[in-house]
Amino acid sequence: MYNYIEGKIAEITGSYIVIDNNGIGYQVYTPNPYAFNEGDIYKVFVYQLIREDENSLYGFKSQKEKDLFLKLISVKGLGCKMALPILATGSIPGIVDAIERENILYLKKFPKIGDKVAKQIILDLKGKLNIQVSAEFVDNSKDELVEVLEGLGYKSKEIKGVVSKVDGSLSIEDQVKEALKLLLK
């Protein structure tokens, strides 16, 4: 079992990257291949899936992202190909918060996740995610906050003045509440 592969990104496609490590090119499926830069050296945390008809590598920029992926694929009815889009379109704090708060609507926004799978994710993972949200993920939750506020009709100028004052370690719901209080002043 591999933990990580460190090497130069030799190729980037829509669904995977190729990491050149000592002359061997590893094809690694990632949530967002375009988060990597071709020619740069990265440490990519990997999960190897071996089945009768498949031998694939799935890679992540951080150990926390890999940990969440492993938790997601442990859910009944949710495989690697369904878990990748969740990580590609959602932030780690948002996903963890949605599971802990049983927010089925948030989980259903991901591709191929319906009511049944969303409920199964909550049933299997609620209270079992020991993933600490650190400063590296605060920017992602700020982006999500901006999207929510824009969806509520606020102008980007108003939003920029408020987002920097909101505590990024709060859940997205609490961030929205705090931002709305500041906007209404």
C-alpha cells in the first residue's frame, strides 16, 4: 500500500494527473487535477484501489483530504467514483459540517448523490469524522460564504467588507448568520 508519491507532474487531464517519480509515470485520479501545475513537484497522498478488474490510484493534496475520501468510500453504496466529485465540488469543512448537522440538502447538491445516499452518508459517518479543520481550509469556507451571500443578492463590494470580519473556523451556517448580522448594521 502506498501512502504518498512525490514527483513532478508530467501530465494533467480532466480526471487524472501523471506523476513522474524516478522515471515511472503514475496515473493518479484526483478530485481537481487542475489544482496541480505541470512541471512542478508535489507530494500527492494516494489510495490504491485493487479489484479483480481494476488497479487504480486516487490522489489528494493533503492527508486530511485523503482521510475524508477514505471515510466517504466506507459508506455503503458510495464508491471512489462518487466520492471524488464530492471532494472536487465541496470544501472539507462544509462536507464535515453537513454530515454532523445532518444537512441532507447540502449533500444532495453533489453529482449522483440522491436522498438515499445522503441519508446513508449521515447514518454511517455522523460522529465518526475526526478531521480537524485547519487554517489551510479557511479560504475554501470563505469562498463558500461569498457564494451564499451572492446567492442572497448582496453585491460583491458589500460582501468583501464583511467576509474578512467573519470567523472562518465557524460552520458555514454560523458564518452566514454572522455575515448577515454585519450586513444589516
